[in-house]
Amino acid sequence: MSEARSDKPQPAPRSAYKVFRSISTRWMDNDAYGHVNNVIYYSWFDTAVNAYLIEQGVLDIHHGDTIGLVIETQCNYFSPLAFPQTVEAGIRVARLGASSVRYEVGLFAQGEPLTAARGHFIHVYVDKQSRRPAPLPLNLKTVLETLL
């Protein structure tokens, strides 16, 4: 009999995340197998983090000088989500660099204690015009530090 792998990804509890955002599933999110298609999870990651930053007043997608570009993303799936359901996205920051941030997002079925899926993405913040890495603006860094 083989032993369980200790490095196998596991669902995370709600306590692992700092803030939460509700996301409504849509009819079109379901695929032919009757659950939300995997690509939708990545859009929820983006939506949860960027909406939070916009609400905190530290991301201006129209007039800001600095933007975040995704350079890495990953997701592990533990249980299906489907329309009609409300998804609760938990957000935290795992690493804060000079110009980059590793966001970790847990997706929960409404009211459930463990993630249905969890993953991460890394933003490198760049100058909007030159697309060269730029230091995190102070107001953004201050908000991100609360998510560590």
C-alpha cells in the first residue's frame, strides 16, 4: 500500500484568507459536464482581487500610471461549483516584493468551511506606458500589507 503524498494540495479553511468577496455564478459558466468550467475560476481570481483594489481606491484602471500584469497563475480544484450558486472568494497576499505581489485566492461555495478551489497569481506592477517593472505605489503597498 502506498502512503499519502504530503505535498498533495488540500482545501483551505476560511481562516486562511483576510477578506471575502461574493461572486454570482452565471448560466454560461457551466460547461457540458454541468459544473463551472475551469477557465472561469481564473476570471474569478482576477475579479476578486482587482475589484477589491478598486474599492480600496488603490487601482485606477483608466487613469493610473501603474498596472499589474499577470506573469504566473495556478489553481487546484477540490469540489465542483455550478450555476446557480454564490461563490465566496477569499483573498490574501502571500508575498510582497518591490514590484510584484503573489495573491492567493480561495473559492468557497456559499457558507462552506473549505475551499472548492484555491490558487494564486502573481502580478508584476509595471509603468503603464513603458511596460517596465515599477515600484509598488505606496498607497497600494499599504493596502496589500493588510492582506499579508
